[in-house]
Amino acid sequence: MEIGIIGLPKSGKTTLFHALTKKGGETKTAMNIGVAKVPDPRLQRLEEIFKPKRTIPVEVRYVDAAPKGFTRDGVVASELSPADALIQVIRAFEDDRVPHPEGSIDPERGLSTLNLELAFSDLAIIEHRLGRIEVALKGARQEERELIHREKALLERIKDELEHDTPLREQTLSEEEMRIIESYQFLTAKPQLIVLNIGEDRLGDADSLEEEWRARYSRPRLEVAVLSAEIEEELAELSEEDAGEFRSAMGLGGTGSERIIRLSYSLLGLISFFTVVSQEVKAWTIHKGTTAPRAAGKVHSDMERGFIRAEVIQFDDLVKCGSIAEGRKRGLLRSEGKNYTVQDGDIITFLFNI
């Protein structure tokens, strides 16, 4: 899973990046890249049962897009196009040490500006493609012209809706139309997580503020989180014990990183399954509705190609049994075929032949 982090200057997006990836200090590269491990208490329980030599959690790759990417021509999409989702960091904190470039704090204005930048990026891609289509039509054979005209009509419709402030993720597109535009990696088509970045003085209002923004910006494939990136960055530098005590004293719940990951999973429709092979317990992430062969392909392409069946036991059943062998004896270890849809928490052994 890869998530792009975007924000206007002085919004605290790089501070949030540091908090999520536990990278302290200044980062001077054009684009910051970091990795965070997905916390999953089920892995610890599986460690206790199997006592593996190695345990491998899922990782999230965060990309902190360079501020120079925001220009009058829109966002430089190449940095963000591979991302599965985008985090939009919106400044809602007052700090005399960090003056706002526009002289005042206005989160709604900041979000509107950021959404315009994303739309400008998509519109620039569409304009470029429409220009190429006009050239292609001049030399196209009759059988090719229908496909080209269909793509042109679709792009013009998308363009019109973008110009009327409707991002792609809110537009009504058929599966065929989604396939046509898939390669463009339009930024407004990606799920969005708005992170309202507040100061320490507003932590007590975080819940009500989050509820207010969720109601105001209730949209398809969009979520809202309210947190203080500065506090989260400071806590990320402490030991787990010290950070826990600090959170308790301040009345904070789980870490900001855990909340961001949980919301990202929800936005993207992701679940986790586990494998236990060669004294290694490993977590894998897939989309809800993934079949067993496709899940096997996440582990290795040969497993999908030569898939025979999957031996599956649910996490809760395994915990009750204490071992795979006992699960088999109780009939809780199932043999599933190609049509099985993997469930969150499945522990799977894939049988295959190539």
C-alpha cells in the first residue's frame, strides 16, 4: 500500500510524514519516502502459537510530495500517480513561529485550494490527451476511429464535471469507462483522507471537530481525521511506554499512525490474511472480495498460476484450538477451491503445482 501526502506550504504535511514514519529532523530531498509497519495485534498472538524465527507485518509506503509540485499548472502528478490513496493535510493550527503564507488560518480555504490543484493536474492530463487524440484521428483507420471517438467523448465529459468541481471519484462511470482511464492515474479519482492538523490547544475539541468535518464533507471514498501532527511527531520519538503515559495524561487514544492506517484500510477496502511457512509468520494485504488464487498470487505468481486449493482456518478458531493440527482434528481447518473469497483474519496454506 502506497499513500501520498500532500498539503499547502506550512500545513505540517512533512511533520505528519515524520510522525507516521518515525523519521525525525529535516529532510532535504525533493521527495520524502518512508515506510511504516501496520500494527496488528493478531500477529503477536500468532507468534505465541507458532514461535516463528521471523514475523513480517504489512508495510505502508508514504510519499511526502515536494512543495514545488504545486504550481499554476497543477500538481506534478508523477510523484503521486502510483499512490493508492492521498492524505490531504489541512492547516488548522495557530503558531506565530510558522506564519501562514496567506496571513490567516482558514481550513476550508486550504482544502478548496488543494482540491483545485488536484483538479488542475487532471485537467492538464486531459487537455494533453485530447490534443493527441485530434492528431491520432487524422491518420486513424475506420475501425480505430470509433474507439478513439469513444475515449474523446469520455474525457470531454470528465473534463466538464471537473470544471464544475466534481472530482472523478464522485463521477458516475461504468466499469468499461474506468478501464479506459485507468492508465491515466487521475489524482481526483484516488480515495482521499483529509487530516485536519490542529494545535495542542485544540486537542480537547478534536472529537467534535472531526464529527463536524465528517458531516460537512461526507463524500464517496473520502474520510476525515483530526490530530496534531506536531504532537504525533514528538510522541513518535519516545519509547512506547513513555508515549503511552503521555497519551494517557493528555486524554489521547491510539496513535495517529494507527488511526491513519485504519482509515486508509477502510477507504481502500483492504483486509489482511496470514501465512505460516518455513518458520515465518507473515501478514498480507488484499482487497475485500479477492479470491483464493488471486491472494496466492500476492505471495508468489507461481502459486496463482498453479493453484490447486487453499487450506484455511480463521484466526479466532486457531486461537481456540491452539494449533493447526488441533484445528484439523476439530474440522475447523477447511479446504477451499478457486471460488473461495478470502476473509479478514484467514490463516492460509496454498497448495499449488507448476
